[in-house]
Amino acid sequence: PVDAALGTYNVVVKIPESKDSGESPKQVSGHFRIESFRPAQYEIHLKTDQSSYVFSETYTAAVQAGYLSGGAMAGQNLEWHLRLNPFLYSPPGYDDYTFGSHFNWWEDWDRDESRLISSGETKLDEKGKVEIEQELIPENEIDTVSAALETTVTGPDRRQVTSRIQTIVHRGRYYIGVKPSSLFVSEEEDLKIDIIAASPGGELISGKN
């Protein structure tokens, strides 16, 4: 009920004896708690120093936590995890081109290719801030990925608040796009393929072999 008292409740369910099997009565028990709802008293702000990265660059994120009533969460505990997750990306303006390894993306989409590249635990400084840095070195990644940073701050009341931010990490400084003249050709037909190089922002790049 809505007006139920706060605290721990014990539940006991008795199962009556079965006349057919002759089994003795049984009982199952459990418990649950009802607590008052308390909104979060603090918040976390995350910001990376770049809107996107390229592998081999250094990922840098600024973490700042503060009380909603004002003031920094100085000295409070911070935990973080930084993961690289699969991400489909194509430079804008070339919808009829295929970039990267998108030819067989449907075969790999169900595979869990997420990789943890950094994690840790520390204390927020006197301004409630921490800076997280991690060099972006590819291992099995062959395409663009998303760097997902998750941070959790534990307050003096031991309540936790979590915040997340995602940032694109490009596999290289330009993308190779392929556009065949047709998806189906006969043995006698010639297949023409247009190839372009474009920056992550969509600017065509010349002079590449």
C-alpha cells in the first residue's frame, strides 16, 4: 500500500500438504525493504577536450562533481571505466558510398567487441575535479569506435551518482569510400568502382595513393 510503514518486511508462504503425494507441508520465506525516496543531492559533469579523436591521440576527460546546493565534492571517492565500443560511422554527404568494413557489418554486429582500456578509483581534488587521460592505442579495432566513459561518485551519505559520456574515436585521419556502378553484374559486364578519400567531417582529400 502507498501508506506502508518504512522498514524490513518478512514474508512467509506456507504450502499445504498434498493429499496425492503424501508430502509434508512446506514453507518459503523471504524479505524486502521499503525506504523513503531521496533525490540525488549532487551531480557530475563530464567533458572531453576534443569533440572526437583519432587512434594514437590521447583521450582527456575532465570530471567535476558538486552538490546541488552549491559547493564542490572535495575529497569524495570517484570510480571510472573507459571502454571502446563498436560504432558505425561514415563521413556526411556520401550516402551512396560504403566506408570501412561496412560490407560485412551484419555478420559482426552481434559480437561483443567492447574493450575496457582504463579504469580506476581516486579522490576528487579540493575543487571536486579529476582529469582522466588515456592513450588511444588500437588492438583488434579495425574501424571507428566509440569511447564510453562511465564515472561514479560516492557522497558522504554513501549514495552514488553515475554519469556517462561517449566520444567518437576515428580509426584514421581519412576514410576510404567505395561505390560500385551496380550491385549485380553478369560475367560479360564490366564493374566500375568509384573510390574517394574523405575526412571525418566529409571534406574530400586528394593526393592519396
